[in-house]
Amino acid sequence: MKNPSLYAAIDLGSNSFHMLVVQQVAGASRTLAKVKRKVRLAAGLQADGSLDNAAMERGWDCLKLFAEQLQDVPVGQVRIVGTATLRLATNIGVFLEQAEAILGHPVQIISGEEEAATIYQGVAWTSSGTGRRLVIDIGGASTELIIGEGTSAGLLNSLNMGCVTWLTRYFPDNELTHDNFQQAIQAAQRELSSVAASYLKLGWQHAFGASGTVQAIQEIMMAQGENEHITLTKLYRLKEQAIACGKVEQLQLHGLKPERAPVFASGLAILIALFDTLGIEHMVLAGGALREGLIYSMLGTRQDCDAQDRTLDSLIARYQLDREQGERVRNTALMTLKQLQPAASSDEHCMLARAAMLYELGLCIEYKRAPEHAAYIIRHIDLPGFTAPQKSLLAALLLNHRDEFYPEALTSQCAIKADRAILLARLLRLAIILCLRRTQGTVPAFQLRQQGNQLTLTLPAGWCKGHHLRASELNTEAERQAAMGWPLHIVEA
């Protein structure tokens, strides 16, 4: 019997085959299964354009793993697509006949433009931000470039370059040399030359990478103590680290997963060319790509809010949080931040607001250790719209929202600077205390000032005598913060 809440998407890529199975719950998707296998289909393309038997066998073996899971999913809620290598293969009919017999579902070979549009949908539904987005997906045999806004893709192209094909052409001897890298970078720049002007003319506010190459680079940077923002300087640094390893089979960088190592250098060369040609200042990893785009096209998810807002709505519904109280704490916390620094970054503003809305998340387990429970949930739950560093910061803020401080959680995250994370935690704690009454109109008029790391909270004259519990909690909080070396003064005026 089929389960009507299940949806599945399969991406038969040039480097890897992926299957994603989700369940629709409380207006959001819950990931039930992710299966990925390195098939390296593009490596099987021969000079005459046909796919060799070994590559097809690798593909069919992988599809046998996927087939069992699909038996529970309604026929109309399964989408299976093939991309660049299957578009190119002259003997595609041979592969598809056996593939469809194994899966019990049709396989759709999509064009490069359709692939790019679907990738953009996956990014739009799972990544936050306003304004125009540049989305880049470096696949095994093609690279997709899209500029869009909201959930609408505008300018899109699919270019014939990928990490598997570039490995074969420009690192044929498996040597990681300056010459090999330079040849790979220049070839990618030539491929980009026909479309670059259109992207530069349109412009964008945010750049997202939706590929395994970008994920691998971000993982390396974070393992090496960097923040999540990929820059050209960091890419050149990684190139030098790769060259120092000598050979592809000897490539070992702190944070690089072994299964990604064979195509890392070729993907890195393409990304360097993209950054240099398009003048990309920084890029972050997207929350989704082709598979997520396929899923969301079937789910019919609401399109009138940001990805983080959709995730927030789902968590509030799933854990039965008090939205009104969360909004009260959020507004108070943001007021404290505005009084201290009217020009605070959008990242700080956003993460403080999200933490305030979710500060009672841990109460769904129990009260005493609620901060720990909340942090655990955030660290281990799918959060579409939030990057990995943002999840880490959100968990750190929730861990520190009351009781004792755990400063190492705030200083080890890399979404924002450590001193800024500490400040956000201090402001969140103050907002929660000021909102203890949980009733509209009970938050006092206040002024917050900062001098160095000292905060001074000024309350209306006589307020403390009429509000004993909150006054007591504020004094206790002042002692806690002072003990951490962060002075907090509570005064009346």
C-alpha cells in the first residue's frame, strides 16, 4: 500500500546518483532518506559519444538500491531525471530501458535549461535572502548558472564543463601542478566568455553554490577555522594546498572527505574561473539544489514567505510554541539591538530574531535543561533556509538563553564574530527577563547603552519596587554576566 504523504526525487547526475525521500508534515517536508552513490557516469563517455558498459553497470547497480524505497511512494509523487551525461550519450536508449525496468518508473532526460531552472527552485525554497541571487551548480559534466529573484529564475545557462570531464581533460596525469590548474582555469574562462557579460550586466546581491564542490570547500574552510564565506583569496589558498599534495591520489586536506578528493581539484579550478570571470566577492553553500527543486515542485509549498520563515512556522506548529510570546521577546530583543547599534548587520538582526522566536523550544522535552534540549534539537534537525554556520549560531544562542553561560558554543561558531555572538546572547537573555509576564503591555520602557563590553539598562523610576520578580531576575543576571567579565548595570531614572 502506498503512503500518500511520501515524495521521492532521483537525480541521475554525471558524477553521482542521488535519491531524496521526504514526508509532508505540518506544512513542511521531513527528510526520511538520502542515498548517494559516486557512479562517475561521465567518466564512461567514449570518444564516439557512447556510454561504456562499465559506467552503465555502475548506474544500474546504484538504481537497484533506490528501487526498494520507491515501492511505498505514490506513482504521481516520484520524479526521476537524468542530466548532462545522459543528454550526451548516443546509446541512451540502452541505459534507459534497463533503468526504467529496475525502478518501475519513467526517467526524464531534462535539458540544460530545465536543469538550471529546477536547481534554482531547489535553492530558492531552501535558502534565505532577498534580492537577486546568483546560483552556481558545478556538476560532473555541466555547470549551471542562474540569476533569479524570489522563486522565479530569470537568466539561466548550462555550460559544458564539469568536475569529472575537467579532471579527465586537464589533470590526465593526476598531477596537481600549477600548469594543470592554469590550463583548467583558462579553459573554464573560455567556456564562460560567451555568457559572462549578461550576468555582469544583470547583477546580483547574493551568490549561492549548490554543488558538491562548494560543499567540500565550505567543509574544508570550517575545519580550518575559517567562516562560511567563500572568497577568491580562500580559493587560491586551497589551490596551493592542493598543489603541495602533488597528486590527485595523494590529496589530503583537513576537512576534505575522501570520496570527494578525486574531483576536488577540477571542481576547484572551475570555481576559481567563475569567481574571477564574474567578479564574485563571496559565496555561501545553498540549502538545496536539483533534488529539492524536484520535491518542492510536487509539494505545492506556499510561495509567499522566506525559506527561514517557512521553517520557523513549521517548528512553531510542530512543537506547539507560543507564537505571541515569541514575537514579544523578538520585538524586545531587536529593540535592545537597535538601541545599541542601529546599523547592526542583517545576519545579526535575523539570527537574534530567530532565536527569540524559538527560545522555548526545549520546553517540549522538560524545563530544567530546556536550553540544552533546544540547542540539541537545532543542531540535529533539518532547517531549510539556514546554513550550517547559522544553525551552529542559533544553537549556541538557545543554549545560552538562560541560567549559566556556555561561552565556548558562542566563540566556536563561525557565522559571526565571537564578540558579536556573545552580545546577542546577552541581549536575548535580557529580553526574555523583561517579557516574563507574557502579557501585552507589560514590557517596561527601557534604554540600553553600551560602553566597551559594559551594558547599562535604564528602567523607569520606581519600576523595580513594583515588579519584584523581574527586578530580582535582572539583578541575578547582572551578577552572572559580571562573573563572565561582561559588566551589566541595572539603574532607574
